[in-house]
Amino acid sequence: LKQTETSVVASIAHVRERVKDARQKARSIGFVPTMGALHAGHRSLIEKARQDCRFVVVSIFVNPLQFDRKDDLERYPRTFEEDFTLCGSAGADLVFTPFSAELYPAEQAAFVDVPTLTEHLCGAFRPGHFRGVATVVLKLFQIVQPDRAYFGQKDAQQLAIIRRMVQDLNVPVDVVAVPTVRESDGLALSSRNKHLSTEQRQIAPALSRALFAAVEHIKRDERSARVIRDSALESLGRYPEIKPEYFELVDPQTLAPVEQVGGAVLIAGALWLGSTRLIDNVLYSGQ
Ligand code: PAF
């Protein structure tokens, strides 16, 4: 159970001190990396960490290295007061909010690349994005040195890349995946939903509907990824406001596209509604 009040630190040295102290008290360390603008999806990550671990660290850092577009970085929502309240009520012990200069005191020269897993899905459309994610997550793992780290299934490609990085680089962290939290109409929670106009917000659940319809399509014995994909794109095409980016059926581990559905498959989509990009996915378990 929670032992202390939630506190906030901005320096690496202070995080290390607090984590060292928790370790000396034989507390397991849970870690939830975030970019802030926290919502119920983040809450479920923090609550899961709280259930599993005796000391919970949340980082809030809008990582410039993972933004492929300057306007996206600039307009990324920053809501620190609310974030801090949510961290406290969800059970975090420590919130780490470094300034950019703390994590990147000089131009970064060493990077983490996981090229085979970045070829498809978002990786094909956001050059350098996952390199920025993997690099900052490894840096944060080195700073916090958690036993377990929690990531949302909503960012399925990010999750697969982090799992692979941890495996290939022997990082001593258990990566825990937490299910996507959805609004009652199916829209996956995302910090970017804040940018949607009232009209766009009404249209946005079309993506999750197309994903769940694809699962039903498979359950009705359709095996051709092309047929499933075309029917999803057709349903999204009914909304002139939607600009689909991709809709793919891929292997859940390698993220390579599948042509015929044989077993488990990850169905993932991305689309634009005006200047807001939404992503979502569902996992078909093969049964
Ligand atoms: O999922 C996110 O919010 C970010 O990509 C992460 C993992 C915090 C790295 O900046």
C-alpha cells in the first residue's frame, strides 16, 4: 500500500536518491513513463503499477526527440497541475518532471534503433519517431532503474519496440502491457483527442468501429487481409473528413504485414481528422 505523499522532482540526482532509498527499504519499483496530458488511460497504468509495486514513479516529459513535426511538439497539450493531481490520486509516490536540458544537456549522439520493427505502421509515416521513443525510454530506464515498467496497448508498435529493445539489450525491466481504455462510444483515450472539434469528436469512433468490424470479419471466416482491409477502408471512406493513413493486419510480434490470417493478428489503423492524427489497434487472438 501507499506509504507516503506524492512528491515531485526535476533532477536525475533526486530521482536516483529517492529510488535508492526505496530499494534500501526492499520496495519494488514500478515506473510509468508519460508525456503528461494524463487521462484515464494513464490512470489505469499508474493504478496497475500501484497494485504490483511498493514504490511508483511517473515521469512527465514531452520528449522533443520523438516529434517528427515541430507544430505537433509545440501544440502537444501541457497540463501539469491536473497531471500532478491525477498521479497523486492514482497512487504515484514520485513524479519526475525533468526540463529538456536535464535529459539532453548536450546534443544526443547515441541512439536506440529497432529498424525491423519500425518499417511498418506508424514507423513508415513518422521518420525518427520510434528512435526518439526508444532512446528516451532507455535513458529513463537507466535513471529510474525500475523492476517493472507499464505501457498502454494502445501504442502497440511502441510496446513491441520497447519489448524488443529490452530483450536485445538485456535491460533488467519487466515490460507490462495494459489494455486500452475507451470512451463509451469506443474511441481510444489519447491526449490528442483534446484537439478534436465537436464534429470531429463525433466522427472519431469510426476508427475503433472499423477495427472491431475487422475482427468480426475474421470471425466470420474471412482470411484475406486485403479483403478485410478494403472493407475497413471503404467504411472509413464514408466520412469525407477522414484521411486514412494506414489500416494493416500484422504479426503481433514482428509487426510484418500478413496476407492470410492464420493465427493471432494485430489490426492497426491511423487516420487524420483535420490536423489531428489518431491511432488505434485491436488484437485478434486467433480463437
Ligand atoms: O507513450 C508515450 O507517452 C511516450 O512515447 C513515452 C513512452 C513516454 C516516451 O516519451
